[in-house]
Amino acid sequence: MGIEELIAAEAEAAEKNPDAQIRPGSKITRGHNRVRTLQVRLNEDEFAALTSVAERLGVPASTLARDLLLRELASPSASPQAVIARMRADLDALASSVA
């Protein structure tokens, strides 16, 4: 298989699964079907924890935040209150591990 075929095969696989988990070392690019932006406010400790983990994983903080949010929403028992409580607890745990 030549490089052109390999690139075409990888592009096709990526298009078929746009929500696949991003592997460390992957380059994040634009051109997806996500067109809505959500603005989230974090305190300094929460933001530091999020960016620290994102740097360790080699992804942008926004990508990590989206992945965490989508994973919580995909949970079968995800009531809005439970999702918010788990996310707050996760952010508090991340913040305490960075401080």
C-alpha cells in the first residue's frame, strides 16, 4: 500500500468515527461537524488542573473538556444533577492534584 492509499484509508476511518478517543501524540485539526461553542467558566485552580492533564495527554484543554463532558453525558444513568456533581468532584480532585 502506497502513502496515498494509506492517507485515504486513514481519512475514511476518521470520517466514519468522528467521536473516537484521541490518541496521545495526535495532531488536532479543524474541519469536523461540531459547529456549536460552549463557554465554560472555571476558577484558576480548575483551569490549571484541566490544562495540566491536557498537556500530559498531549491534547488541547478544550478537547479534553469536550471528551470528559461527552463521556459523562453518554453515561446511562446521567441525570443533569449527577453529571454536574461528578464533574465538580472531578475538577476538585484535579485541582487538588495540581496544587
